[in-house]
Amino acid sequence: MEQFLVWLEESRLSAAIAGSLFMYPGILAAHGVGMAVVVGLNVAVSLRVLGVARMLPLAAMAQFYPMMWAGLWVNVATGVLLAMAGATRVLVDPVFFLKMAVVALAVLNMRRLKRELLRDSGRPDGSELPGAPGDSPTWSKRSISVMAVASIVLWGGAITLGRLMAYSFYRFWQ
Amino acid sequence: MDLFPPTWLVSGLEWVQATTNFPEFVNQNGWIWVVGETLHFMGLSLLMGTIGAFDLRMLGMAKSLPIGPLQRLVPWGLAGFVLCLLTGVMFIVGNFWGSNAYFNNIAFKWKMAAILLAGINVLMFEVTGMGRAVAVLGPGASAPVGAKVVAGTSLLLWVAVIVCGRFLPILGDAF
């Protein structure tokens, strides 16, 4: 395993990234922008679900998801490059694996939330606030609000774990 | 840039360092930096998400949303900005050892300039009445060209701020 990590880190792609003054921070910068897009838009949608700017039609918020997926793909690509370039440090870090687990949960939650947003999108009277009378039982105000809160908590957790990856002073297990 | 940093700022930071010894405290308690950076990133995500959503709508994304209500998300973006400002000040104060690494940092100067320009951009948007004009636009409506220019500039500037921030530890006083 150790040899594989060393091989990854010493590969030509990794060397190109690590060797240039601008490549590695450039990739990190793209990762940061992707983060702002994904987390930011998720939080914006969550805020709406939780009651901010109620005049915004709930189902229409789903139109921001393509931008969110774009941000996510940018972060997957940059993340892979970053993990490769620092393989011996990143791929043995329990904090990294915890972050991946949290991101996975956040993405699953994102997909569920989107499905819920679009579930009752064909309503003729325009009432799209969760919990309105005549709602189908599947769209309960509580469940969509829980997903909105979960989104904020999970993405906040991903950001925190990402930052923790850069520091090692607290790692008592090493 | 000889105007920067202004002497009052340097004197102020020297006073804080002498009185509270905050830089030493930060140096000994690394977790403060981690918490500060985490909050800084959360603040910037909040800013990009809410103000970004508003900008994106003006540029034509998510067209079935009315523009006015989207503006109600903007105060949350400002809260994100304030969080970044507070944590940012903490970074500067906590990193001040006689002179400050940030003041000689080209990336820091560019970052501050970009933030200033973003603020001017918002000011122009409100002062020229564009903000009020787009607030009444409903689902399916296109924003006027001026508003699109403001929106595009806003997005570009905030992305530039993030990128400059990322380069702070790299460029340092290299130039």
C-alpha cells in the first residue's frame, strides 16, 4: 500500500503539480471556488426551504442544481489531483476518509432534497409552500426541513474536515 | 503601493500586540487558526451562494424564479461577508509580529482591491436604481443589460477574491 502511495505521489502528473509554483495552489483555488458554489447554492436552497424569501417558488429552486453538480464535478476532479499529489499524506489520513463519507452523505441528501422539491411541481394553484392544505402525505414540511438542515450541517462538516486535513497538531493517534 | 499599510493601522496593530499579546496566544493555540479558517470558508460559501444565486438569476439561470424575492437572500450573504471580515481581522491581528506578513503580500493587496471593487459594484447597483428596477421582474423576465454587467462583474470579483485568498500563503512577499 505504502509503495502504491509513493508511486502515486512520484508520478509525472503529481510531480508536475507539486513542481510548479502555481499549479498546486491553482488547483486548490479551483477546489475552493467549487466548494463555494456547491455549499453556497445548497445553503441558499436550504434557506428557502426553511422559510427565507417565501415568495420564491420552491420547485423552481431546483434549477440551481445543474450549477451545483458542475461545482461538485470540479471538486471531484481537483480533489483527485490533490489527493494524488499528496498521496502519502492524504490517503492515509482518517480525516480525509471521514470527509469523503460526509461528502457522500451530503450528496445523497442533495439528491433526495431535489426529488422532494420537484415532487409536487405541477400544482395549478401555485401553492408550493410545504405543509399547505391538500399536500400529498409524502411532502411533509418536517421531512423537507430536516433535509435542509442536514444539508447545512453536512456541508459545514465537509468544510471543517477539509480544513482539519491541513493541520496535524491535534492528531494524537500519530 | 506606498499608501498601504497606513500608519494608523500599523500603530493600532502594534498596540494590540503589546497590550494583549494576541499573536503569541494564536501561535500557542493552533486550533484558533483552524476554527477561524473554517468559519472564514463557511462565510464565503454563504456569500457566494446567496449573492451568487441572485447574480446567476440576473444572468439568466433559473429563469422561472422572480428576481425580487431572491434579493431577500442577500442579507444572509452580507452576514457571510461580516463573518469573513471578523475572521479576517483575527488573522491579521494574530499574525502581526512587528510588521505583518500580509502587508507585503501581493495576493493580499489584490484581494483587498477586489473586495473594494465588489463593494463599489454593489453601491453602483443600488445608487443607480438598478436594484429597485430588477426587484419587480417576475418569472421568465430578463434582466436589463446593465444589471447583467453588474451581476457578471460581481461573480468574477468574488471568484477573484477566493483565488487571491488561496494564493496568500504561496506568494507572500515574493514580489
